[in-house]
Amino acid sequence: MSSKRVVIIGGVAGGASAAARLRRLSESAEIVMLERGPYVSFANCGLPYHVGGEIPDREELLVQTPAGLKSRFNIDVRVNTEAVRIDRERRVVAIVDLITGGSEELAYDHVVLAPGAATLVPPIPGIKRPGHFAMRTVPDAEAVAAHCDTHAGGRAVVVGGGYIGLEMAEQLHRRGMRVAVVEALPQVMAMLDMDMANRLHAEIRANGLDLHLGDGVAAFEEPGVDESCAASVVVLKGGARLPADLVILGMGVRPDVALAREAGLEIGALGGIRVDEQMRTSDPAVLAVGDAVEVRHGVTGAWSLLPLAGPANRQGRIAADVIAGRNSRYKASWGTGIIRVFGLTAGATGANERMLGATGMAFDALHLHPFSHASYYPGATQIAMKVLFDPGTGRILGAQAIGQDGVDKRIDVLATAMQAGLTVDDLADLELSYAPPFGSAKDPVNLAGMMGQNVRAGDVALAQWRDAASLAEGSAVLLDVREPGEWTQGRIPGAVHIPLGQLRGRLGELPKDKPLLVYCRSGQRSYYACRVLNQNGFETRNMTGAYLTWMSASGATPAT
Amino acid sequence: MSSKRVVIIGGVAGGASAAARLRRLSESAEIVMLERGPYVSFANCGLPYHVGGEIPDREELLVQTPAGLKSRFNIDVRVNTEAVRIDRERRVVAIVDLITGGSEELAYDHVVLAPGAATLVPPIPGIKRPGHFAMRTVPDAEAVAAHCDTHAGGRAVVVGGGYIGLEMAEQLHRRGMRVAVVEALPQVMAMLDMDMANRLHAEIRANGLDLHLGDGVAAFEEPGVDESCAASVVVLKGGARLPADLVILGMGVRPDVALAREAGLEIGALGGIRVDEQMRTSDPAVLAVGDAVEVRHGVTGAWSLLPLAGPANRQGRIAADVIAGRNSRYKASWGTGIIRVFGLTAGATGANERMLGATGMAFDALHLHPFSHASYYPGATQIAMKVLFDPGTGRILGAQAIGQDGVDKRIDVLATAMQAGLTVDDLADLELSYAPPFGSAKDPVNLAGMMGQNVRAGDVALAQWRDAASLAEGSAVLLDVREPGEWTQGRIPGAVHIPLGQLRGRLGELPKDKPLLVYCRSGQRSYYACRVLNQNGFETRNMTGAYLTWMSASGATPAT
């Protein structure tokens, strides 16, 4: 490729990656990168932490400057410049300088569209009132920080319980605001299933935040005379009125496809730009990357919107490769994500139960509660872990984990295993690093694999926490095999109690004409009990995750 | 299998795993577990931390008790009981009660040999003097702790710089002893290559320990009149005399094969029990697991001794499966290991350069210095990472990493990728979890993958840190592309200096008739420079890991 001109629209993750990679592949290409904001290649994932003061210095967020990109990569970076039209017939991009108002046309051989996603602003009455903020750019973060200073100790309402919503809620709390989080769905963090997300709900409330679940915003109203607040009264559909000095709009994002749509490029059913594996749009001279495109989900194969920084960067690299004539391909996104919520970390990869249910894929779910490292070494804490797999093939379909420590490691190992096509059985054989401060001789990932092997070999059948409810109909017997001291402190209503150590001598107390639903604290002793019972002619199911999962998943008050 | 009798010799990791798994597979089997020490299933990896007081309570180390194994698994556990002979003709194990001296014969259908490894005690004069300790059992740990109390603030000499040696050195230091470490090889931690191990040497010395490398022990002598100390004077081959109140023997372990050898079972060339993939010895009624057996190395295919807890546990599970008639197989060990050395963590998986060199396998080595998490988020520290791969196929052959944080995660991801058969190129595509406190949009593992892709695509050729020495012969030009401030603070002798930002304008200063060996601080900017230079007709090699690797690997004093 000699002296091609490539115009890159958008200068953050995907766009900046494409520009830098392209220069490494071609010294002769003319590369113009347009960014409508004042900064390129800034750390948008760091914005909430800047608001909260964890990252005190704004300069830290500015990964690259236009001058640096010029000297290092010979890229013609134009900030405060908006691409307003792509004329595909004439192969020109029309641009406007947002400072001077001057306009210009740039001829191109290739365009890389990296416009990102825009904050979702649904048509709720009053949503555009003052004191409402999105969180997409450095100026957004600085405006919120300044607003917090002006209204120190005031009330913040965060609408939306996804990444931005929860990160902002924590940081505003850190900054001394009184924070409420409002989520229209019954749970926060859609990457998690409800039985896992409940742990985050408890953590958010334990930190003194007000959490409204399953209750959307009906309107943002001007404060009444008795409702003195600097922004709006957030009125929920359920009737609650939340006065707010500051409102964060964190209801999600939508692909920014105005330019693509206007240019006649194909848009997918979910509203993202449609691209092939080489990031080409319906016009092969125009490529698109990042939050604006639809991707194939690696587990379900479905077109998906997964606005994540890692995929955006990789897509930018691939777009540059393709423009340079290489055969690189972006095969799929896997939805690997992680968030810190106060003292907990929650991570997920692959599909969750909701997604699998929607596609009709067969799956089984394992719950376990392993320690972050050897339990005898100080500081070990339990991780709530969930692994989804295909009961037929053993294929790993997804994983979720929540805990104080070691969550990121296990999610990354599970993500790697899943992407490499390993089965749940294979997880048992992985040789992972072990010394007491870091793990266990049987790592949590190995334990999940052994559980999967046991299920797939037919050594134990699983029940889910919600199956405990079937007991109300008397169709099964719920058996608690914990120690007496644990039983006394709380139990699942309707259970009978035989400690594991006494089980072999008390088999006569149990019925053989009904399935036994067995639980202990975490599911390990109840697995042992199932093995004893199965070999003695009983029909059993091990309640995966056992009492710990039942407690957090059901939200029920245990019988004592 | 109805009422088989299985005798398990050894009650710690592999033996205990085999016993518990076997019971889960068979309620009817008669399972006898013999342990010559007073404790079964104790946390041997925790012993050093008990000595140092990080794990203050001995009870924490006792994972299972004989009573617990009886009530939970109906296992006949006999502690303080030694198996003295296996009579394979008559299918009996002769045992001796070490307390009463009584002897007995146990008939068996199967034996599982899990005797572990014994501390290596080479025939060095005086090695059995008083005040010398191995570290294999709970009583060993208690004896050392008591000895430290008696000789508080005294001098400890740790002989051997492997896992036990370094963990004990740190813990004795923590307990207030003045500690010297003596290692006959030129480096500690044989799982690492020298260019990585040097970082541990610096850390050990920075913590005030006395480290003797490449200097073995000639003798342990009775202290002379001027050498008052409670144990021995440790005399090194180089002549140094180290008075010691306490000596830790940490020169490694050897498989405990006395019983197997006496029974006529096949022993491998390395001195471990030879087993097949189903953990069967040369007598199919006798299986063997854990530190006493030789395993196939997953990368090189060579028979190896890899005494690690994780493999021992998995082998125990597989032996039980096989006895129960299942087709489980143990395919290979991968040498995944990790150690904390004061403020650093060092981990490795797969083969290192020495092992690959010994087998004649082709490899290339990548060095990188990525941050543990987003560099703009507080607490980010650099990880020194090394990835070995087959330049032809891209197969991952091994990885090593050292840093303050995030090392265990990256080693586990790389171990998983390697075991799953991914190529180094595939690492670029892994979708790993990212939020600023946990990682980067391009995780260190992704960066290693992108570097591998660049090398394998021919975009850049690598040089190693040691190639800088070739400059002495004038065969290449060493080019430093860092900023002037970095250059002023130190550089590799003989380098010329053109900052990356000025490179395009100063190409005329560089020769085209010699290869250019390019470096920066970590290797990223020098990669960019190589791309500029290659496209302008220069022959380049990027010094992988660059100045940071050169500094620690060479141990050289930089020119300033």
C-alpha cells in the first residue's frame, strides 16, 4: 500500500489502536484521525475514579496527546473536529472544526469508523434537566466533580445499575455524597444472573446506599417547595420521590451510528454497525470498530452489543491489518467483564443463564464457594463461583464469580479455557500455580472441573437452589448434612437433619420412594452424602452451592 | 468392585486424595491408609509460614484428622505406622507400628504408593550435626520454631535456594534471625532462567539477607573457639565460613522409592517410580502417585521429577478412578509453580530456556514489562514477563513472571493457554477481564501475544539482552531511542542515541550496512522504531525487554 489516505473517525480506544497499528504497518500511509472531543486516546474507563478522587490528576487519564501521536506515529490528529458526512461515491469525509466552524472535505481510500457509543437518553420527562450528567468524556467527569464540590454532602441519584452506574455510585459515595441507585430491572449488572447479583445488592446496601430495584424512573421533576434540591426530584414508577442534587444517567449506551446510517451502511437489528470478520462494513472501503459495531457472541453465535475496551482495541488492530492487506480476523466477543463494587469484585465471561435460556441452548449450572487461597493461610476469603456448561458435550458456556479477592484471576482462567474450547472436565486437569498465599493445591477452577466431571460421569445429579421450593409440594425430602452447630444457626425451611458423619448409621431414617435433595454449607459435604446415599439405593440430588447459594440467591430468611 | 481391600501408603496430598476419592466411588471397598508420621493430610506447603508465625496456630495446618476421615469417609487411618515391605507374590503389605513396635501384614487387592519425597541429604561432611533441620513435617516445623526461640536473633544458614529454602529464609528473617542463603548454582529457583532470577537475588539482598550464589557447601564444621554458634560453621567451597545457630537443609528432595525398589517395581532413570498414564507401576496391582513418581513433562515430553502439590492431588484422584475401573488418565505435568519472596512474586509454567536447550527444541523468547493494571490507576507496578514459544508453530513452550502484583493471574492464564494448546498468536485475541483496578484493555497476556504475532509475521526480529555484548566486536550498532532524560540517567555501553520522536528526521545518521540493535526502556518504543527503520531499508533487531531486561539480566552497571 503506497500513500493511501486513511481517515479514522474517533480517537479513543478502537480508533487510536487502528491509527497506531496502521502506521507500524505502513510508513507511507497518510493517516488522519478525527476526534470531536478535546482529547484523544483518553482513559474513559478511568473517568469514575477521577470523579471520586482515586485518580486525582486529570493528566493521568490522557494516555496520548495529539503532539505525541504526531511525533511518534506521524498521525495527523484533529481534535474538536467532527465528521459530519461520509460521501461514499466521491470517497470524501466532510468535517467541521467545532472551534472555528470551518468545514473541509478529506478524500480517503479507507475510512475507519470508531465513533463509540452514546449515553442512552430515553424519552423520560425531564431527563434533560440541569444537574443531570452522563459519563463519557473527560469534561463530563470534571463537570461532575465540580458539581460535587458545589453540592458537597448532597444527594446523588444514579439511574442505572450497570458498569458506569455502580462505579459512579461508589465514587460519589467516596466523595461524600448520599447516593441512591435506581435500576428498572430486578437486579444490577446484567452480565450476572440474579442468584449472583444479589450479593452485590447486599454489598451496596451494606455500604449505606439506597438501592431501588425493579423500579424505573417515571419522571425527573422540578423540585417542589418542600423538596429543596439542586437538580431534580427523581420520581420512580413505584411512586418514590428521590430529591437529587446530582443525577447520573447510567442507563446504558447505544451505538453511535448516525454517520454510518446517513452514509447508507448496513445497520444490524440491535442498532449497531454490521461488519464482517475483517471489520468491513457493507462498503469494503469503510471499516468500523469498537462500541458502535455489532459482534458475534462467542458462545451463542448471536449478534450482540458488547461495548468493552479490550475488544475495541483488538478490533482497531485488525482493521489496520486489513487495510494493510493482511488476513486478520475478529472472530467473536465473549463478554468478559469485571467490576469492583466497594469491597467485592464481580466478574463474568461468556453467556449467563438468561442468555442461554433466550437461545434455547441446553446448560447445567454449578455453584461453588472455594477459598481465594489456602484456607489455612491468613486472609483467605470465599469466592461465590458459578460455571455454566453444556451437559452433553461439556463445553464451557460461561462463568461468574464474586468475592473479595482472586475473582479476576479465576474469571480470566475460565475465560481462557472457554475461548480455547476446553470442556468443564478439562478444568479439573489444569495445572495452575499454587503456594499458600496465592491459591490451593486444588484451585477453585480445578474444583469446578471436578464437579463438572462428577456430574457428567453420572456420579451425582445437581439441583438448583430454587428447587428447594418444590418441597412445599412434598415431592422430595430436603436433607441437611451439616454439623449440629450449623443447623442451629439457620437452615432451609422444611429440611431434615442428619450430619454427614452419622449418615451411614442412620440410612433407615430416610425414604427410598422420594428423591433426596441434599445440602450442606457449600455443597462439598452434600456431594459426599449423595455418594453414600446413591450407593445405598437412594435417589439424590446435590443442591449445588448449597446453603450459601440458597441464602444469597433466594434472599430468604432462614428458619432457625 | 465389591469389597476390595486397598492399602494406601502415605497419608498426605496424593494418598489422602486417593483415599477420599475411592470412598466416593465405592462404599464397599476396604480402605486402609498408612502414615508413618503423626499427622495425615497436613498442609505441608504451609510449614514455613508456621515457623515464621504467619500461620500461628498449628491446628490450622491439620486439614483432616484420622477421626474425621473415619466418620466422613469410613477410612481406616493408621498414623505412626510404617509400611516396611510389599510382598507382591502374596499380595500383602508388612507394616510396623512405630509406637508399639508391633508388626502385622495387610492383604491387598491394590496398593497406592504415595510415600512422597525425602529431603536430599548429600554426603557433605558434618551434614548430620545438631541444629540442622529439614522441613518436611509438622514436627520439623515445630522443632525449628523452638530452636529459633532458644536462639532468638541468632544466625541461620539456609542451604539451597529453591522453594523451601527461600520460603524458610524469608520466614526465619521474619522471626528475627540473621539469615544467609547458600546456593551451589549461580541462581536461585531453577524454574526461572537466570535473566529472571536476578530480580529475586536483588530482592533477597535488599531485605538484608546474605546471599551466596554459585558456591556449594564443602563441610559443616564444629565451631572453633572463635566461632561461637549453636549449630555449625558452614564452610563454602569458595572459602567463606558462615557460623550458624541454625541450618536449614533445603537442597531439594528425592523420590522416596525404598519400598518400591525393594518390591522390585520399575524405577526410572531420574530415580522416581515409573508409572503409566493410569498411575500403575510395573505391577498393575500397585499404583503410585505424588512426589515419588516420574511424570512426563507436558512441553518436552521428557520424564521429569516435579514434586508439586497440585499434580499429587490429581494423581491421587486418578489412581482411585483406575482402581474403581474407570479410564482416567494423567497425561503430563507442566511445572507450574509460584513463590513469594519478600515483596515479589515469581511464577513459571512449562519449560524454561535451560530445559528447552537441553532437549534441543527450537524456541524464541519474548520479554516484556507490562503494568499489573491500568497504569493510570493507583498502585500499578510493572511485571517482568518472559514467554517462550516455538518460532515455527507458535506453540507456547513456557512462561515466567516476576512482580509485586498480578503475577499469579498471568501465570495461570498462560498455563491454561499452554495446556490448551493455544499459540502465542492466540494470546493476542484472549478476551480477559478489564477494569482499571484489575488489568488493562490490552492485558499483559494480550501484549505478549501481539509481540508474538509481530515476530511470527516477520514485522520485527528480536535480539536478546545478551546480544548487546556482540557490539564489542563492532558487528552491529546499538541504538537507544529513549528520551534524553532517560539516556542521561543510564544506558547500555556503546549505544548511540536518537529519541523515537526524532527518528524519522535523522535516518541519515544511521548505517545501512550493519544491523541496528534497538532498545528503549521496555521494548515498545524500540519496536516502533524498528518498524520505521525496516520500512526505510535498515536491518533491525528489537532488543526484547530492552533496558529493563538488560539491567536485571546482565547485572551490569549502566554507563552514565
